[in-house]
Amino acid sequence: MPSNRALDLICMGRAAVDLYGEQLGGRLEDVQTFAKYLGGSPANTSVGAARLGLKAAMLTRVGDEHNGRFVREALAAEGVDVSQVRTDPRRLTALVFLGIRDRDTFPLVFYREQCADMALSTADIDPAFIASADTLLISGTHLSQAQTFDACLSAMQAARAAGTRVALDIDYRPVLWGLTTPGLGEQRYVASDTVSAHLQKVLPLCDLIVGTEEEVHIAGGSDDSLTALRRIRELSHALIVMKRGPMGCVAFEGPIPARLDDGVVGPGFPVEVFNVLGAGDAFMAGLLRGWVRREPIAQALRYANACGAIVVSRHGCAPAMASWEELAHFIHHGSPTKRLREDGLLTHLHRATTRSRHWSTLAVLAFDHRAQLEELAARHGAAVERVADFKHLVARAAQQGYAAAKREVGSDERFPQPGVIVDGRHGETVLPLVTGAGGWVARPVEQPGSRPLRFEDGCNVGLALRTWPGEQVVKCLVSYHPDDERSLRDEQLQSIVSLAEACQATDHELLLELIPPRGTACGDDTLARAMRQVYAMGVRPDWWKLAPPLGRSEWDEISAAIHEHDPHCRGVLLLGLEASVDHLAQGFRAAAGQPLCKGFAVGRSLFADAAAAWFAGQLDDGGVITQVAERYHHLIQLWCQAQQEQLSRSPA
């Protein structure tokens, strides 16, 4: 049975920033752009373990700079305990440049000279913290230097004293042991009696030893696998797991048999190799998911091989790690293709179950309006630049109105979280103020008033999205009716598909706002039928933004469409369309108790009067801020009131 300790796993060692080349099939010298990911073998494994349901922690050091903060925040966002991630005041966080040349060549260059995580020392080891975990995972890289070797040894000894089990990922990188020139980071094996002897000092302290065939060779001091395994067994009673690439793996609990295949064999999964970097860390995470929870070894090996197969098919290491739901789906259902990155359902499961930002309900002030405010400015003879000034006032009003509402309620966990929708055309200088501030941020891509749908930045919307911060949600308003003329409907749906693909490629969430054109006939199933047509194209928006359904029947139709096609949908935000406060309150009451309704995103109902008066010169800046803040505050009150009324009607 699993232990009842506070943590399942502590991962100790490397924590870095990976810079992955985005151009494939060429030399690392020729890569033009890089994707930034969390990296470092133990850090990757901690993320993989957390996604698989283990309570994981990281023990390392990062620099007191942007990359160090990125590493810490990325780990924390995945649910990894970062209480023992120290900030080093003098050293920088490690960097790694990586590329994908072909299925066998993956160049990488480590920038780890005097890096922060190599400053770990015995002073960083808290025996009480080590004792709080079931398992301590040590990375072999940190055995390569005297100071970090002593730190690892101290942690392992503390683990043995506390009954915490010790796992060793041999993680052999010859370049980090000084056995190759710095430019040969991809070289995986160089025989060295010195390294073998050094590794063997810690083997008696281990309960689990994991490595590739070459890593077993270096740990055992022999290029013959069976000989190396027997030497390891002489030194340790640990479970030994040897990774064998596409063949899977083999485990040895007791004496080493005459043949490798006489161990506990874990068959591999037949997938196309895209990127081997990170697959071993995923393997380790899957193995630990089973081993820490004392599941049968064969099952743990199955988890390990499946996790490795999933990650070997993707770009990146830590972000490619599978979630538990994704892993279970792959194990039980497989994939229709060996090119897993082309499996739409598996890709969606990965994206939807590894979201790092979590929102309960949202109170969103939407002021991404462009055409309406441009027309208003022109009507009053104001320069179009004044629209940007007005948006700054609305942004300040949003902050003040939310703060006032929050003060009234206090720390009620049901209180909605703040959000804004603001455009890049006139809100370009507002976006940096709200991005990274802790709230929900969305940004429009549609050309205002376009039908069929057109994108503001042209047909290749993916190029524009590459310049957006990752936290900005892509909002797209589509004037759409399920009974539109066939050619119009098909054209709009194809544009939505292109947008969804761009969002997936750039790792942005998608909010799809569907509004039937004015004057078209609408029934209780109109929005649901429109949503089903989008789903039928293979598009699963993270969010929907819809006019408030006023009846139970319409909500039932919408809920059924979402549950049938995407149980992982974030939910529905209610739009305003310059509706009256009374009409919005009615919609809030109808939505109360609907699990899929996650809040509102309202704009003109809050700022239209203030905008008209301000552009006409009848209201000053302070008046705009006060009026919009008060209306936003009041709308939040109405939302909370509707939720409270629903709770009071619900059975205790």
C-alpha cells in the first residue's frame, strides 16, 4: 500500500530552461526561432509525476532572474511543491539549446557552467523534508561534481534514516562529466572507469535504479549488459529497470538471469519517433506512478512505456508529459495512428487535461470593441487615437470596480475571478498592464462586422498569434446561424477550423463567440445546433461566449452539446450585447445552477453611456472611471446574488 506521507516524491537535481528549435530537419546552427520550455531531467519528471496524480516536490536551485522565476512558476503551475526550490543570488539558471535533425539526431548544447542548480549543497538538505516523502529521486548528473555529490549523498542518507525510498535515474550525460567537448551534448555514452566507480558509491543506498542500456553499462562498469547488471546487483538490492527504446524495458527484482528477456519484460508501444529528448523523463514519471503506489511491476512498466511513447511523439519535454486521463486513454484505446501528434483526440485530451491556469467563475469586462468606438469618435470629431485613451479609463474602472465588489464579499471562494477582453488595435498599451497580473485576459482576432468571418491580421492568423503571450485567450466573434446558406456556413466553419489549428499550434486557448445575425429566427436549439456544427468539424473551443439563455430548455440543449462532444470544455461565458441590467440579471438567474456557466463577459452594457458622454465632452476621465466601475461592481453583485439565491434553493 502507498505510504500516508505528505509527499509521494521529491525530485532532486537539474532544473533549467529548454530552448527547442522550431525548425525541423536542419542543423542547430540554422534554427531561427526557439520555443521556451521548462527543462532538466528531474524537473521534467516532477511535472510528469504531478500530472499522473503524484504529490511531487522539487529540490533544486534557480537563479535570481527571469529564467529562475519562469522555472519556479512553471513547476508551481503544474502543482509541484516548490518550497525547496532555492533562489541562488549569484548564479544563473541553466539553459539548454535543443534541435530535431532527424529521427536519430537530436543536437543539444548545455549551458551549465556555474549554473544555479549545481550550487546545491548539504546545507540545502532538510532531513524533515526528505522524511515527508515516500520516495526521493536522484539525478545522476548531480553526482558529477563534488559539492552536488555530497548534497545528493546527504539526501540519500537522510532518506534511508527516515524510511524514505531512494530512486536513481542514472541520467548519464558524458559532457556533464567532462568527458567530451562542450559542443557534444548529444553524445550519450563514453566509457569511463572513473564515472563507474563514482556511481557505484551510491548504488547500495538505492531501492530503484533506472537507466538505458548504455547507462546500465556505465553504472555497472561493463559494455556487456548482463555483466553490468550483475555488478549492480552485487552492490544493491534495488529493483533495476533497463530501458530498451522501442523494445520497451525489462526489470530485475532479484538475481540477474542468464538472458535479459528472462526479467520482467515491459513491451513497448509501436509509435513513430519524433523526438527522443524527454522520453526517458516521461518513462521515469510513469514508472514512479506505479512503483510509488506499490502497483505490480508489470503495470508500472506499462505506465512507463506508454508515457515514453507519448512524449517521444511530441515537441518539448515537460509540456509534453501525459496527464493521468490521457495515459489511461492511450493504454486502453491506443491510437489510430503511429504518429501520435496527429491523433486529434489524444492531442485534445492532452491540452484539456494539462491546463495550468485554473478558473472557477469569471467576471469579465469586455472592451475589445473597435468599430463602435471608432464611429463614436468620428461622430464627435475626435481623433481615433482617443479610443485608446478611453480604453485606459475602462481598464482602470475594471480594476476599481472589481476591488470594490471584492471588499464587500471578502474571501468567499465562490466569488468570480477578474477578467478583461481587450483588443490589440486600440488597447495595445493596455494589454501589457493586464497580462501577467493574475487575471483572465482575452483578445479578439475577428475583423469587426465581418460575415463571412475574416481575421483582423489577415488570413494567416497563426503568424499573429505567435507574437501573443501564452496566457492571452483568443476570442473570436462569429456572426453565425446553423441555417445559414450552405456555402456561407462552410466558409465560416473552415475559417474556425483554421483558427483552432493556429491556437493549437501556438498553445493558446480559444473562446468562440457565436451570435446569430439580427432578424434571423431563433429557437431553443439554435445555439446548440450551431455549436454541434462547430464540433462536427473537429473544433473543441476551450470557452464559449453566448447570449444568456433565458429558459431551461435552451440551457439543456447547450449543455447536451458540450457534454456530448467535449466534457473538458472550460464552460460558457454570458455576453451582454448592450442589454439592460434587468435583462442581464434575468439571464444570470436562469444560468444560476448551470454547472457549465462560468460567468459573464459584458461590455457595452457597462461602458456605452460613459463612452457617448466622454466623446461628446459631457463627462471627464474621472466620471468615466466612476460610472463604469460602479456598473461593473453592480453587475458582479447581481451575479453573486443569483448564485446565492440558487444555493438557498438547493437542498442542504
